[in-house]
Amino acid sequence: MGTEVLLSRSRKWRIFAITIALLIAAPLALYVSTLIMQAYSARQASKMLDALEALRVGDPASRLEHAVPGCKIEKLLSGYGCETFPGWGEWHWRLLSRVTFVSDLRKTELLRRAGIQPWYISVSSSVREERIRGIRVLAIVVGRHKSLGAKWQIAESIPSPLLHEPNPGPDEKRTWFGGFSITSLPGGCGINIAVTPGSTPRELQARHINRACLGSFGRCYELRDLLPDAISVQNERGPKWVDCWGVSE
């Protein structure tokens, strides 16, 4: 009788120990796999941005399709469009958005500290006669307490809505710099860049997004971290860049 009781207790303890181990191992495995997917998606996004920055007006439209292999392309009326998200993809972030016991700002900060970096990239293009006529890229990265944005486009000429001055100078007609606000949580602002076939190599490089901002534990806190070349080019051209908080970078 005593032996049976001891065996029963031993079995219960084993079941209890296994249950505890599973409760610890399952979240840990999910966390590690999420970090792996975060690194993978950041690498894929980096390759995509490299390929997009290399495209020019007049290139075959097929080159655009090859430039965004990890981005689900949708055929639009006069071009293409796609979106990409970090980690496990869009569903992963939709699921996290339903967690309501902490505020969105607090949730985002906790994710960043855990190495799960929130970011978003969208790409759209205009195509005519199977040739690229324009590309537009929007990237938003959540920094410390605020969102940081990078928006750039390449087209045959600077779109007229961007040219606010009645008589823009040659610099503005060739390459245009501006800013925009981000109203999602957390709010923030970004840099808007429009380039043309006449833009200088340095002005084209201004579109370069710091790839470290897409990875885990990246120290990407300000716009100067996200778009370092853009701010240096803007400061050289003058006037000095001032963000949406009125702070010079």
C-alpha cells in the first residue's frame, strides 16, 4: 500500500514538473523564434531596400518585381504595391494589437526592450509601357517614445504639389527635401525626399535608411539615426533640418 502511494505521488510530481517545464519552455521557444523571425525579416527588408534604391526611372517593370521578393505584390491600376512587416508578419502585429491590459505606448516600449522592433515598409510604383515611371517607399520605425519616418520617391520630375515656392531653384527641381508628421501611436515625424534622374549620387544616397534600425536592440532613437545621409545633405544645402518638434538635427 505504501509503495503504491509513493509511486502515485512520484507520478504526480513528474507530471507537475513536466507541466512547469512546458509552461516555461513554450513562451521561451516562442520568444526565441520571434527574435529569429525578426532578424530574418530585417535582413529581407534590407535586401529589398538595397534593390529599390538601385532602380531608376525607365528600368523594366520586371526589375521591380524581382526587387521585392518578400513583399506580397498587389497589381494596381497603373503599377504595383506591397507592404511588409517584421517578425511573423502582419498577423503577428494584429494579434499584439488586441492585447489591451497595457497601453499601446507601453506595449511598444516593452516590445522594443525585448528586441521585437516594430517597423513597417510599403512600396508602390507607377508603370507605363512596362517601364518604371516612379517608385514610392514609406518606412516607419518606432524609436524611443516616438515614431521615425522615411518617405522617398523617384520620378521623372519633382511632383508639382511638393514645390511650394513659386520659383524653385535648381536644387529643389532636382532633389526635394521636406517633412511629414506621423499621427499613429506613438506619434512622430519623418523626412520626405523626392529624387529625379538628375539627382547627384550624394542626393540619391540621402534615401538610404539605416538598416540597423530594423533589427533587434537597434539604437535608433532620432531621425539622424534613421536617415543620417539625408540630414547631412539637407544641412549642406540649407537651411538646416528642423524636425517636427522644432529641433535641429
